[in-house]
Amino acid sequence: MFRIARIVVAGWGLAALVVLMPPVSAPAADTAKSMAAVEALRAELAATPSPGQDLATKAFAPVPLTKADAVTARTLLTKAYTAHIAKDHAGEIRDRILKDGKLEMPFFIKEFGKKPATGRSLWISMHGGGGAPKQVNDSQYENQKRLYTLDEGLYLAPRAPTNTWNLWHESHIDRLFGRLIEDLIAIEGVDPDRVYILGYSAGGDGVYQLAPRMADYLAAAAMMAGHPNDASPLGLRNLPFALQVGGKDAAYNRNKVAADWGEKLDKLRKEDPDGYEHFVKIHEDKAHWMNLEDKVALPWMAKHTRNPVPKRVVWKQASTTHDRFYWLAVPPGEAKPASLVDVKLAGQTVEVVVAEKVSKLVIRLDDRLLDLDQPVKVTFGGKVLHEGVVPRTAATQIKTLVGRGDPKLVFDAEIAVAIPPESGK
């Protein structure tokens, strides 16, 4: 592989040589082998009722695919996996309860409007309460069920699995919400680009925390009357964020902290005009209860759809870590709290601008982002970390589909690059 790459770089300036020997760092797709791999995948899916990560170990999985065959493979995999989830998880949606170990999260769903051709929107609305007796949180859950209405979509109010002060941002919430979204994409035809979260009081605490760490799941988020605690707004680069609080809501300095976050978002937006879209409103004459004036956030949110493949990704890990974010990932078990990655894509070049507390970064790609038939360059600090063609494979498609179930975040190719130690600490 490296011998070929060196020969290519040496001869890159010769047009004839480029045509005969395209610069590659991995085998280019052979049409016949690509077609055979897709047929082998088709046969495997026909024989496998529950497609899982083990498919990535099959002989066809690492075979380079042509662009057309990659589309076919992606369609086959998505259809099979969606059918599997729709069948296997039907009971938890029917019974309106999700489980995570010994924890249970009941939820309420109400439909609004006519289902669009692209699928329904999903609105996850988190109740207040927190560190209080069970009956208090039960009452808040009942209130949240009827708190807001929609023009269109599934309004889903979950009941927190615990009664702790941080009931909406403990680590199990990420898992439960991820599974809930995966289920509803498969079972109810939810549009994965139109998933929203909102929450009031303790639910607002949850929005502050969950929105940055789950931004790649969401189209927009709205925080009402909460407190961020140790959350960072950096991960909101590609997620429109609404923030509202009563001007007289002085408990825990909610009003002052919200104003401060507004200023932080203003600064981030000024420095990066294509990111950090936000809506901030301090209701000066209101205390903790805003008398539903905060519902103005919902039509603002509904105007936004998720871009699953933004050209710049800022990934700031929280105390609850994730191993993937948009088209970036870290190897399993290597996610570190407080790590920061800032990556930009321009043409065929991926520039890693910042990489703190990261030793290896996985960059996932498809033809929405760039041309995978052409060489891809990855740079960091002026150094080239990778240069060459990156093959499309079913293995990468399987890896990015199974366990997430989001057809818009399935990728065809990936590059793992090592970050120099002095920068990855």
C-alpha cells in the first residue's frame, strides 16, 4: 500500500500516469469484484433475519465498491436493518416503555397533523422536577404531556427513569434516547433529519447537557428555565439552539447564566458565521414559570432540519462520552471527557484544526462530502496524515448503521489517522 502511494505521489504531475495509475492508498474498486460483493451481501441478508456487526467480518465486507454499488449496498443494508428493528423493537413502542438494565423509561406519544412524505417529525419533551419525591416527578410528567402542541409531528413526553437532581442528563439518557429515536425511525417512519428536543426546568437542564453531546441526532433544541451546570456550548456548532428563561428566575442564577450563555453563543456565531445559530429570549417580567410564552421556540425549531454531513464539525466531549459524532469517530473505548476536535472539509482535503486529548481520529466519508473516486488528503498542523483514495466498503456501512439505525449517518468509507502525541494529549 505505501509503495504504491509513494509511486503515485512521485508521478502525480503527469496526466497520462494519473489516468493509467490513479493515486491510491487502498485497492481501487474492481467492477466485477464490487458487483460480486453486493450479490454476496444480498444473499447474506436474505439468510440473516437479524443483521448485526458480525456482517462486517464476512468476506464481501472489505471489498472496495464502485459508487453505484455502494448506493445499492447501503439501500440493502438500511432496508434489512430497519425491518429488523421494526420487528424486534415493536413491543417497546407498543407498550410505551424502554428499559436500560434495571431502569425503565415510560413515555407518552401524541400525533399532530398529517404525516409528510419524508416522514414525521419527532419532538422529545422533558419534564421538570428533579431531586424530588416520585409523586412530584410523576406530576411533572403528567403536566409535560399536555404542555405544548404541534402543527405536525409526534410529541413524545418521556418519564425520567430516576428521581435524581440530574434525572435528564445521567449517562443512561443518551442510550435511551438513542434507542428511542432508532425505534421511531424504523417503526413510525420518523424523518431522522427532523428530531427535536426541548425541556422545562430540570428538563431544561437536560437540554443544556444533551444537546451538545447528541447534536448529531437533532435538528434543533430548546431550553426552557433550566441550568447548564458544567455543559459547554461548543458542540452546538451545527445545532440551532433556543434558550429562554424568566428574567426574575434567580434560583441557581438561572437568569444570569442564561444571559451568559447567550453572550457565549453570540461570540461563537460572530467567529463562525456558518455555525451556532441560536435564539435567546429573557422574559424580563417572568419568574420560573413563563406562562407558556416560551412556546414561541417551537415554530422557530420547526424551521430547521438537520444537516447530517456539515462541512465543519466541532466535537467537545462531556463527562458522558460518545464514540461518534456526525462523520467523526474515535476507536471504541478511547473517548475521553473534555476532549476537543475541530475538523473542516474543503474540496478533497480534511483539515484537523484542533485535536485535544485525542490520539486517534476516525474520519468517515461518502460522496455527499467529497468525491471518493479521487484522492483524499487529511492534514493536521501543516502535516499530511493521509493522502490517497479511500475505498467504499460494506464493512464501513455496516459499522455505521448497526446500533444507530440512522440511514443519513451511514458512511461508505473511513480513514483512521494518528494524532501526533504532543497534540493528542
